[in-house]
Amino acid sequence: MGLLDDKVVLVGGGSQGVGAAITRAAVREGAVVAVSGRRAEPGEALVEELVAAGGKAMFVRADLADPEQAKASVAQVVAAYGRIDCLVNSAGLTSRGTLLDTTPELFDAHIAINLKAPFFTMQAAVADMVARKAPGTIVNIITSSAHGGQPFLAPYVAAKAGLIGLTRNAAHAHRWDRIRINGLNIGWTATEGEDATQKTFHGAGDDWREQAAARLPMGKLGQPDEIADFVVFLLSDRSGVVTGSVIDWDQNVLGGLD
């Protein structure tokens, strides 16, 4: 039996990167998975791949920066499958900005994707769970940078730090509904989005992954499939009663100094 047999799972921002890895892992563990995203092409391609392999999946087109579309993405899942059991908020914006050069527009964009989107997606998912008097699980993909981060990540850090507080607040508010809500502070991860970020903002070459790996304790960047396995565990009953936890999933130790 899979860890998520017959569970209905929505992965917000699940068409690429960490989200796509979580989607694949959830299907592998027996879940029916809905993937939401702004761009149809990668989302539909992922669903076709999963269905061809015998999985159950659907794509929901949604710009999660719009609260109404974020809530509607949950409504479409409930309409299709009758319920939502698990939610993963993995959509993220990592465009750069410091305290001094961040514009109000850039700040608002980070809040919209990195904080407002998970807030209203969680609102809709929890409302369905509460209405059915059914337990559920939620995992928010956050970032180790939320502890402080680099100077060029000011709006990103501000929004993701807010998501840490939201994760704990919602977990506390709905613990008696048996809805478990946890977060994962992931570190530097090898994704398509990170590749684009390194090349766009930092002038990195095609070998940036190898160069980065040589500077990291474990000799590699975080791997999406490894993160996905951990997320599936948190979504499943195997993670027991844990709720309100924000776990540092990184190879650098917070507070450790050389």
C-alpha cells in the first residue's frame, strides 16, 4: 500500500521543479493528484506523463497570485473528486530585490505568490475539510532563507517569513479539527527555476551546479525528489500527530559558525 492511497491531493504550483517532484511522488504513493499552475503547457504535459504511467491526475489552470483563482483551484478539485484531503503550497517567486532597490510592485508580487496565494488556498481547503468534519494535511514549502537570507532576497524573505507565521497560526487554529499543517524550510535546490535564476540574476554558466556542489557540505544541492519524499511523509498518516512544525531541510546548520 502507498502512503497516500486514495487521498485527493492538490499541489499548488506543481507543474515544475519541487512541485512537479512532489506531484510524481504523491501519485507513486497512491494519491489522486491535481496540479495547479499559471502555464497550461507544463502542467498538462506532467498530467499526461502521469496518466500514461497509470496514475490519476488532473491539471487546474490558475494564477495563484489572484486570491479568487487560488480559491477556485480548490473548488475545481472538490467539484471533480468530491473532496480535498491534502494540500501542498509549492508555488514560489524568487526574483531578486534588496531593501534599497525593491519597488512596491516587486514587493507586492512576492506577497501575492509567496504569502497571499498559500493563505487563500489553505482557506478554501480547510473550509472543505471542516465542512465535512474530516481530517486533512497541509505542507507549505517555505525556505531556509526565511531565517534571514541574503541581502538580495529582501521581499522574498519578508513574504516567506510571513508564511512561517501563517503555518503555525493555522495549525494551532485547526488542531481540534485534526487538520495537520506543517512547513518545510528548504535550502538551495537544483530546479529548472533555480537554473534560470542563477543565469538571469548572477551571470552563472552552464556548470553552476557543479561549482555550487563543490562548495556544499554534502557535495550536491538539495534534490527535488528527496524533498518530495519528505513532503509525502508529512502528508501521510505515517507522520503521526505532528502539526505546526516548520522543519529546516538543509545542509547548513542554523547558528553554526566556523
